[in-house]
Amino acid sequence: KTVPETLAATGGGLGGATIKGVDMTFDQLEKIMGKYMTRKVRKAWPERERGPGVNAKNEMVVAGLQVGNIFITVQPLLGVEGDPMRLLFERDLTPHPQYCAAYEWMRLPEEKGGAGSQAVIHLGMHGTVEWLPGQPLGNDRQSWSDEMLGSMPNVYVYAANNPSESILAKRRGYGTLVSYNVPPYGRAGLYLELANLKDLVNEYRSGEGSSGRSDLREAILGSCERTGITSDVELPTKDDEDAADLSDEEFDAWVATVSNYLVELEARLFSSGLHTLGAAPTDEELSSYLNAYFNDRMSGEEIESVIDAWHQQKETDGKQPTAPGFLSWLQNFAASFMGGNEESSLGAVVAHDATEKDLLKDEAMQIVDLLGKNVEEIDSVINVLDGGYIKPAPGGDLLRDGTSVLPTGRNIHALDPYRMPSAGAWARGERAAEEILRQHLKANDGAYPETVAVTLWGLDTIKTRGESIAIVLSLVGARPVKEGTGRTVCYELIPLNELGRPRIDVLASLSGIFRDSFANVVDLLDDMFERAAIAGESPDMNYIKKHAMELEAGGTERPAARLFSNPPGDYGSMVNEVIGNGDWGESEALGEIWKGRNAYSYGRKEGGGGTRSGTARPEVLDKLLSTTERVVQEIDSVEYGLTDIQEYYANTGALKKAAENRKELDSSTGKAKKVAVSVIEAFGGASDDSSKIPVRDVEDVLRMEYRSKFLNPKWRDAMLEQGSGGAYEVSQRMTAMVGWAATADVDNFVFDQAAERYALDEDVANKLQKSNPEAFKNIVRRLLEASGRGMWDADEETIEKLKSLYADADDLVEQVASSFG
């Protein structure tokens, strides 16, 4: 028997599933899809380059597993990854023939040779069908999303913490959403050399006697050098000094700062493993959620008591809890918090108003109960397929948005775009802008930046209620004006004498989701920039006016255009696709791909004829990039940081590179001047009005994230436990590391330790290779690529080991592929 036949046999590994599929000719595709749409495919994908998924006979291959009445397949590749020039110049990214064949065959009735699917489940965030070219706000018959899905019901199992992109899945993918929970949280802790460094620092700070402290001083310096900590906590040495020249007082102060950094790193949160759809959380996972949510407001013992009480409540409650059972539970639970015996504790609860501890207890019980309803995720999928109603709920994450986002298994929605920024978002955004400018002035001898690029993404805008919008307004020197109903009607310019500094010009880089979902905000921002460009102010105090005048003098139309994004109905910079296939030369090309994909201006006066379409204005974008000195990016959740997904380097990193491409060469280095990136982690930090918002340089955040997650054995082991899916997540982050190294800076120790943790550790390598050979191959490939491109300075012995591992991994992947014929 062949391998597929063996696997399909009962007990053969696939539980009796059978291989099902079709080899479809182009003529057959045309018969199903119709001549109009097929003509588009023929034009975009001529016979000599039909794209992926085509066999030797030039037929489109669609295949998957048939399990009962369920057909399981992998969504086809988008199909443009191997052609970077096409990414740069192609506006209408028409899906390739095999992509079309897969969806058309699934919808085709069985009597006509198709799969006869009555519904489709897109499992996990997110696919590509809703991102295909077409109308941005609602499909027409010529939109590719409509052609692929037709009238087939689309059940979309989607991450609860991403209400932004879920809107597109509804609007263009016709999706009925069923939300799933985020993975449990873990704290990074300290490990290996970092744990040793903490011990050294504690011993140094608590020790007495100069001789012992002198030895510890050298050990601390050596450990900090090996772990790269000196990049985050710089030694206070002057140009002609080294660490040995520091006085005891200077070194003590520096060690105190190192200690604070280690405390922050140790307590940092990360997603621990992956979520299993419909699975109730374990006690350990419940504890991790509560620990992350309450931080130090509840002790571990109190959290454990809440979970125990919840189990008791489930056992005694039933649908109608008996009075004695409930009374017993309440007595025990009150005693665990109030101290003393059960009767006195119960009396305290009944007799007095709720204390803060009681309120925390109630909230914790509510969270545990809601998390226990994860099982409803599967129930909701079945309910949708049965034509049932799925309850709506706001999307978001527990840490920022509280219990309103639970339980999952709900049809999630976002917010009212006419009320942004909210009062809280305005307060935080204003303080963030002040901190961004303070740091820039400090780093640039008191000079203000003429232009700051701010990324406006749908996801962080929804989850923060418009903090990034508030940052744009604050940099420009404007504020929202609201009508009596609370809706924002305009952004008024703050007089310069009140502002007390120049108006900063802003290049607003809009994601496709933001562009489509917040058209009202786009129009209000456009109006604000238009008014700022003609304000009766000196160009020396109004950089928007200064740059608009320079563009107008050169004959450029709409010199006040500041809102740029992808072509209408299109999404993404495509830089991640180029990084993914490795088919790129110098890193400067990545910046130009970003520019080519983001040259469309949006606003009230764009598109003509009252449409929402944009206008290509590459000359305005070029001017703004040439004056950009800083880029601003918000991170909205613990789950998805800079290093976790491809979109951050593909947009923020590539935007940074596009701006640097237009800078003059520094005579001392021979390289273009660096453009700084300010990162705001909007999921934590200050919450009161007087607190400073934490704003960090991108390199600092990258090091923090790599140390707390990717290089952390605790995070690695949690992913290894997830099998193939966990190996895939590791592989994706290795690719993202190369992306960041191409567009920013990744320290050498990061690559060193990544190689040690995932490739050179024999036990880990075996687990990765066994669970997902393709993922392990990519891990080794990215390390070799980093070395080959000069991103990583590795010794020859390490490179030879990696080459040998890659050859073995490649052979294994080929064996698996050939066994399936």
C-alpha cells in the first residue's frame, strides 16, 4: 500500500479518513466560474506562470481529507510570494487558478463533480479569502471574496482579541464569527545566565566588604556583556573610559538600574502555549489568567482559594443550589479570605458593606466562571451549522477590557467609531505624544522632529479606543470637539501660543482595516491637515504648512495629503511575503516595496465622484518619508508583540527602512541616518492621569521580547508541548527575526541563543523535527540565512553544524513529500 492508503486505513493514523480531491483543467474552471472572472485569472496568470498547486499536466490540484461528511483541507497559498517585483507593481492581486479551483470545487454540487459543501468553516485567525481584491466596504459581484464564497455559509472561528480584522471577515467574508479564547498567560521569569545575573546583583547589593564586591563587580560586568544587558542598561562611561574607571557610587547606581530591569523582565507576561478550541481551562491555566489579571492585588493563596471555591460551587450548585450546600460553600469561601472561623467570617460578610477584598473575590469568581464556559466555543460552531443564533459580544482581551469579552464562543463586534478617541484614550495619547517628543528632544540636542510617522491600525484603535488617533492629534497640536451626544465632530487646532511648540507634521500610515472601518476618522483627520496647511502661522512653527508650501512650489497636487495606505480594496505591504520566500537582495528594497504598496492617499477630496477610493500620490509620500525622523507604533496586547507576527516588521520596520532610504549618508559611518521607532505597549503601564506612558525604542522592546519569550526555555517548552502547531509558531517567529534584522537591528546574542535553544539542542531539535519537519527546516534555514546576509556573526563550527542539520531536515521533508506521490 502507498503511504496515503496506509494512513487512511482503520487504525492507520487518520482514523479511517480518505483522501479526496480533483485535478481541474482551466476549461473546467471557466465552466464553473464563468467567462468574466476567468478572463481576469487568465490575464493575471498566463499559462507559463499558473502559480502554485498545478501538476505536470497544468491542472489545478485540490485535495484534502474526507471524514464522514466533512472535507478538511488547507487554504491555498495566496500565490505571489515568489515574485517580489509583482508585489511591488501589481495592484489587482487576482487569486491564482488553483486558489479559485479550490473554492469553486467545494461549492460545486456533488452531482456535478464537486464536494457539495453546504457550509465552510474557516478555522483560526485569519485566512485570506476576505482579503482578496474587491470593494472595501461591501462586496459586489466582481469582488473576489464574493466569487469564492458565493452563498455558502461561512462559519469563522476567530480570536476574541482581534475585533478589528474580524470586521473584514464579516463585511467581505460573510462570516458568522465564533470567538475563541486567548492562550493562558505566563510570567517570563529568569533563566540560565539571567538567573545567575540576578543572584550576582542581589549578592553585590546586599554584600559588605570591598574585596568581595570587587570580584562580584567583574562577574556582573561579564554576565551583562554575555546576555546583552549592556545594550539595555548602558554603562555610564565616557568616551575614553571603560567599566573599570567607574567609581563605586557610579557602579552602584548602574547595578541598581540593572536590578530594576531584571525585575521588569522577570514579571513580564507572555502567552503560554496555544488555546484548544472548546477545552475548559485547567486549574493551572485558571490561575495564570487570574495572576495576570490581578497582578499583585491577589496572592497566589487567594487565587487558589477562588478556584477551589468555584469547584465547590459547581458541585453543590446544580441548576438549583440547595440552601445548606450554598451556605456551606459561602462559609468556607468567606473564611479563606477574612480569616478566623467560618461563623465569624460569614457574619462579617453579611454584616458589613463589601470590602475591596470582597470585590476582588467576586470579580475573580466571575472571571473563573466565564473562563469555564470555553466549552461553549464548540457548542456555538455546532449551533451555527444547525442554523442557530450566536449571541453577540464585544471583542477584546481580558487584561485590558475586563470581563465584558467573556465568555468566548460569541459573535464578536467592535465599537462606535464616531466616539473616538475616548476620554481615557485622549488622556493617554496626549501623554504618550509628550513622552515621544521629550525623548526625541533629548536624543537630538533639543531639536524637534519635522515629521513623525504614526501607524494607525484597526486592532489597536479598537482595543485602546483611539489612543493612536490621540497621538496624531497631540503631535499636530489639535484636540477633538464633541457634540452633545458624545460624538466627535471635528479636530480643532490648538493655538500656537497655547501649544508652546511647533506643530509636528505627521505621516499617518493606515492599515487597510483602519482605512475601511474608520472612514469618518479619515475624513476628520484629512480636514484637520488641510486647515493646518493653510493656517496663518509661520512655517517655522508649523511643519505641516512648511512641507505643504514646498510641495506646492514644485507643482504637486494636494500637498496637505497625509493619510496613506494600500490601493483601494487591497491590504498589506507584502514585505512579509518577500521575507518569507527569501527572494530579496538589499534591505533597502524592502522599504521600496512598502512605499509602492502604500502610495495611495485617502480623505474627503480623494477618489473623485464622492467615492471612498484613494488617489496615488507617490510624490507627497516621498516628501514625507524624506522628512520623517521617527516612527510610532502601538502594541495592544500581550499575545501579539513585535516578535510574534510578521505584520510589525512588514509595516513598521519597512516604513522605517523607506524613510532611511531617503536620508543623506552620515560621513562618519557611510550609512544613511537612522530613523528611530517609538513603541508604546498599550496593554500595560500607566493607568492614572498623572503617570508617564512607557515609550521605548524598538531595539529595546525587541530585546525585552526575545528575552522574555522566544529565548525563554519556559515559553519554548510550552510551545513544544503543542506539537505541530507549536513548532509552526516557533518557525514563524524565526522568520520574523530575520525580518526585523533586515529592517532594524537584532543583537548577535539573540541569534546565538536562538540557535542554541532550537537547533543545536539535540532533544529540542528532535521534538521539532518529529512534530513538524517543515517548521524545523525553516528554523535552520533562517539561521543560515541570517549568517549569509551578515545579520549574525556566527563561528564556522556552528555554521557547519547548521548546514548538516539543514541537509538532514531537507532530506526528511523530501521523503515525506515523495511518500505522498
